[in-house]
Amino acid sequence: MAFPSYKETDRFSDLTEIDKEIWVLQKSLFDLRLKKITAGTSTKSHLFIHVKRRISQLQYKKSLLKKLQK
């Protein structure tokens, strides 16, 4: 599984869309953490890295859009 590229964030042009996507990713990150704790089995650690990276990309895109709106 490849890292999500920053170019994929170009499809988001509205802050509300970015907020919704960040919320969905944070929920999936929470679910991954919950599975890791409750299952007691080995989880795919690369999924944590991919989700965190995507969240940070979207937060950066959000900050750029905020600067452009001012």
C-alpha cells in the first residue's frame, strides 16, 4: 500500500469538505487503536502511519485555504 499523495488533496476546495474528511480519518484512527487494544493480536502498523499522514496533509491543505480566504 503506497502513501497517499498530496496531489489527491486537490479535489478538496471547501473547508467543510476537508473537515468532514478529517473527522472520518480520525474516527478510523480511533477504530484502529481500539482494535489494537481489544483484539490483542498484531495489527497492521502501517495503517496508523497512512492515516496520520493523510490527516496531516489535509490539515496543511486546510491552513492554506484559510490563508487564501483572508
